[in-house]
Amino acid sequence: MIIYLIVFFAVTLIYFASAERLVTYVRLIGLQGLLLCGIAISELKDVNTANLLFIVAETLLFKTLLIPYLLSAIIGKSGVTKVHRQALPGFYLILFSIAALLLSVVLANSLINPFVNTIYMTIALYTLFTGLLLIVTHRLIISHLIGFLIVENAVFIFSLAVGSEMPMLINIGILLDIFVGVLILGFFGLRLKPHTNELTMLKD
Amino acid sequence: MLLMFFIIAAIMVILIFLFRNRMITKFIAVGYSIMHILLSLYCWSNSDATELRYFTFNSTGVLLLSILSVLAIPTIYHGFVYTRGDDLKKFNIYHAALITLMTFMSGAYLANGMTVLWIFVEATTLAVALLIYHDRTEIALEATWKYVFICSAGIALAYLGILFLGFIYGREDAASLTFSSLSVLINQANPMYLKIAFLFVLIGFSTKMGLFPMHTVTIDAHSVAPPPVSALISTTLMNVGFLAIYRVYTLFSSSPILPFMNNVLIFAGLLSLLVAAGYMLKAKHLKRMLAYSSLENMGLVAIATGVGGSGYYAALLLIVLHSFAKSSLFYQMGQLSRVLGTFRLDDCGNYMKLYPAGSLVLITGLISILAIPPSGLFISEFLIMKGLVFNNQWFVLITAIILLCFVIYAMSTRFMHIIFSNPRHYPEFTQSVKVRPVETVTQFILLGIVVIICFYQPQFLVDIINQSFSLLPR
């Protein structure tokens, strides 16, 4: 079951590289939240009920519902519907995405460790690279936000890779990350450059 | 004691919003700075003690905590002056955020494990965001957005580095381990994992330390942040980033990746110097130029750490003295903007005629920050050069010297222009405010410390710096 969820997750990442409509990005972010919830519940066998509730709230409540809702609000306010301001054409982004996938496979296999699940490691690295690629190759604020949220998902998968438990301290760290994500979206995303969705003022 | 400190700090913040009275807020802020000094004294007298399981009063943390204690009073005082004209709500938010920021930084200094350190570093981002956004302008919003976004992305990368430590240990509770427990396991680890973990941590926490390639975040924040806040971002908050990197460096120093870490630090340091020198030559905004000067100094700290040996002492001394010199310059920026009404270099001039005491701070600060004798920073930079000569790292030495020459030229010509020349353009409208010379007293005291340390380094300072790198290979 887990393997299907992980492969599905990887497919969403490839879709990110090819998608051009912001609404697709929002749906993919919501879907990733749902998949992460499924992966976490299947993987974390030794976790106590309180911790499990915590993780379900993190993934379902925040990642699947609240964050896509806020993203939709930003898109609605800005009126920008397409990722038409890329620093790179979409075709090259797909090529880079595939290269990132290959690099993740190579890296994860060269870092084989008895304590770590290689599939998790591969997908976590690929998620990280995809998030960074979106941040670097797009110019719109909302694309940067989505890149950041993907990096957050990479952190979540990395924290799952090491075992069947997720200690409270790691949970607090991840929750703080999500809190910052929501803060960025809710406070800054809704106020900053609503019409152009680009940053312009602070330059040397 | 530490628990009391955190609880009282939280109560103080709540009281600020409950009472909504300017005098009470001032009283609370001063009370907080006194409490912070008491905390530092307590940490000095209980060195290496552990409290609340996650905090240890080790020498590096206590040294940096003490710097924050020294800077707390002038920062709060200059904050009172800066926020004098603000409405009560803004005034209260500013001081509550300042107390919160200093509390989170204190927690980060004393944290004895990577995850707790990371949580406090992330928390500082939220507190400092409120302070950068203090003026509520569109440009402040953009700078705050950039700061929160890049810091959060960077800190997420740092967290990946911490999770890599978990892969070394092989148990899910690795992130909760203290530095001392992890150090036992390092020699059994795959060096590749250590290298990746170090790179993630270095890049991630560079957002706080202000090192290349994540330096842009602090530069933009300085453009709009209130000057007393810039003083903290450029000194004590950068020290938080340095500490996080230094902790991991110390942890990994007994492993075979030490030469790799040294090379990476020297490379990052040199690139930081290059970027700082390049941008300072074309700087048009005074606070941005000072921010690039911080980048240059952090570059030197990275090089010093990479050099090893006497470089460790140089790095920590540089951290201490840079904190005092740079904060006094940023406090002075607050007064300069009140007198000249601008931070734009082309619009600045005749400062000596308008405010001689401030000009004197600028001249002394310039000498101090450029490490020209009798500045204590000269000792640090001399030790770095000496270390490079001993290691036969001639390329690094010559490149660093050339880049430092550019920095000296860029800063001194601009400062001299502000102090002695007429402005190139007169701003359309500026309402000059009379500043009392007594307001510069704290700046002279801090710069005085920097000068005194050139001639005399007190034994307690030498001892605590030596203890800070006692775990590193000599």
C-alpha cells in the first residue's frame, strides 16, 4: 500500500513541473497532504494515539485543507491564474525535474544505510529538489510559496524515513514549520503585491 | 532559573498588552534587560550545568548570551527613542516583539541539542518579522516577506541536515539527542552522511548568519528595519546562525570530514568577502552598506574557523568585537536619519557640522569595523592572516587582502563624504531633528570596549574563548 502512495506522490511532483495553471498547483498541494497522511498512518506503527492525532491534524487539517484554501484565496485576490512568468520555459523545467529524479535515485542509492528506507530517501530528495526548482525558476510570489510548501513536504518525508515512530520534538519542529507556512500565506500572501504578484522594490 | 526566565519573559509580554501604557511598557523593557544580565551572571557562575534537560550553560553559548546582555540595554534605549512618535499599539508591539526575540535568541544560545536549537532559531524568524514590519509600509512588507520566506526555506534545509544526523544514529529519537551524546557516534558514521548534513546545516543557517549564498535576506531586512533592530539582526541574530554552524562543526571535527568542512567554510567566506566588496563599491544606501560590512565580517569568521588553530580564537574574538562595533554604528544610523532625514548616500553630507558627536561615532566606528589599529578587530584579522600564512594558504590570504582593500576604500570614502562633504543631491524635504549628544554615550562605551581589547584582553574573556574551542583539534 505504502509503495503505491509513494509512487503516486512522485507522480504529483512530475506534474508540478509540467503544470501551468495555478489552480492545478493548489490541487496538487492538497493531494500531497492527503497522500502524506496515508503514508504516515501506514508507516508509523509504533506511534501513540496523541502523536497520531497530531500527525493527522498536521496533514489533513493543515496540508490538505487550510493551505489549499489560503492559496485559492491568494489566487482569487491576485487574479493571476497562470504561471506565465517563469525564468525558464516549461519544457526545460520538465527536463530539470527528470534530472532531479535521476539525481535523487543515484544519491539515495549511494547513501544506503541499514537504518533508512531508500525509497523514502529517494522521494524525499526528489521532493526537495522539485521545491527548490520551483522557487528558483519561477518569478511569481505564489510559485515561490508553493515551492516552499513542497520543501516542507520533503522535510516531512525525511522525518518518516528513519523509523516507525515520530517523536514529539520532531513533531513540534514540523508544526512550527507549518505554522510559519500558514503565516506566510495568510498574512503576507494576501497583502503583498496583489495585482502583479512579483517583487520589485528592494534592489541594490 | 532558566524556567523562571522564560516564564517571566512571557508574563512581561502579556503585561505589555494588558496594561497598554507607555510608561509600564518602558518599565517592563528595562526590567527585562536587567533580568537578562542576571541570567548571564547566573550562567557564568553555573558553567556547564544543564537545566530543563534541553539547555546547557556551555562556554560558547554563555559568551554569546553575555554579548546579548550587554547590547540589550542600548537596544532598548534606542528603541524608546525610535518609537517615541509611534502610536501606543505600535509602541507596544515593538517592545513585546523585541523581548520575545531576545528570549528566543537566549534559548538558541543555550540549547544543547540540534532540534531545540532549530526550534528557537525558527522562532526568532517570527519575532524579528514583526520588528522588520514595524513601519507598516509597502517596502517593509516586501522586506518582511523576503526575510520570513528565505529564512523559513533555509531553516527547513537546516532541519534536513538535522534529520540526516538521525540517519547516522539509526533511531528516530536522534533529533532529541544532545550534542555530547551525538559526538560519541560521529566516528562510526558514513562520512558522506556527515558531509551532506554539514552542507544542509551550513546553507540553512547561513540565512541567519548572513553568509553567502543566503546573505540577501538580511541585506533587504536592514534596508527597512528600525536601526536598533538592525543592530540586533546584524550582531546577536547573526551570532545565533554562527553558533548553529559552529556547534555542528565542533560535533563533526573529530571525524575525517574536518578538512572538507574547513575548505567549504573558507570557500563560503571568500565568496562572502567577494560579494560584500563588490556591492559595497556600488552601495547607495547607508544601512545596506553596513549590512554588506556584516557579510564581510561573517565571511572573515568563516575563513577564521576554516583556518583552524589560532583561527578559532580569532573567529570568536571577531564575533564579540564585531557585535559591539556594528551595533554602535547601527544605533548611530538612527540618529543620522533623524538629523539628515535619509539613508541615501547621495543625500547625506555635512554631518560634522550638523551633529559632531554622531560624526565622532562614525569615525571611531569606521576605524573599529575596518580593523584599523587601535581597533580590537585588528587582533582578530591579524590572527587570521597569521593562520593562513602558517597553513601556506597563500591564495586565500592574497585574495582576502585584496578584497579587504576594496571594502576599506568603499566604506571610508562614503563615510568621509557623509561627515565632511556637501550632499550630492539635497533631498526634497527633510525635517532635521536636534539630537542630544548624550544619546551617543552607549555607542562610545561599546566602541571604547572594542579599542580597549586591542591593548588588553581580560583573562575571563580569554578563558571563555579558549574553553569555547577546547573540543576542537589544535
